[in-house]
Amino acid sequence: MTMTDETILGELEAIADKLQIEIRYEPLDSRGGLCKVRGETLIIVNESLPVEEKVKVIAGELGNLNTTGIFMLPKVREIIENSTHRNLLI
């Protein structure tokens, strides 16, 4: 089974939801990233990015978080684990 970028994006959004992290799509001058606003952890993503790039941004940020114990499809876990930003922050 081949997963589309849209399907992967939906899976990443569901994982963020399980971690109680809101994903916001906003007009930005950058790709986006993880931030805290008034104590709430958010991933803000440039809304004009192609879906493939949105996947990279979100997977990269989720790769910085502890996702142990969160069920995810093996392909999605692989994408997160292979993300370029991996440094365990939270």
C-alpha cells in the first residue's frame, strides 16, 4: 500500500492531536516550526507550502518530541524517525 502525501499529513496531524499539540497553517515568511504561545505548544506551518513540504515540517518537529507509546503506522514512524531535526526536546 502506497500512502499519499495527503494521507501522511493527516496521520501526522492525528499524532500531534494525540500529543495535544495544535497545528496551525498560517501565512509565514518561513517554513514554520514548533513554538510555545501562552504555555500552549504549537506547530505553525506555512500554509502556502506544498503538501510534501508540510509533511517535512511537521515530521521534523514531531521528531523532536517523545512519541513513545503513540500508535502510528510504521511508514509514518519511519518518516518521523528519519526527519532531519531529531533532537529530543520535550
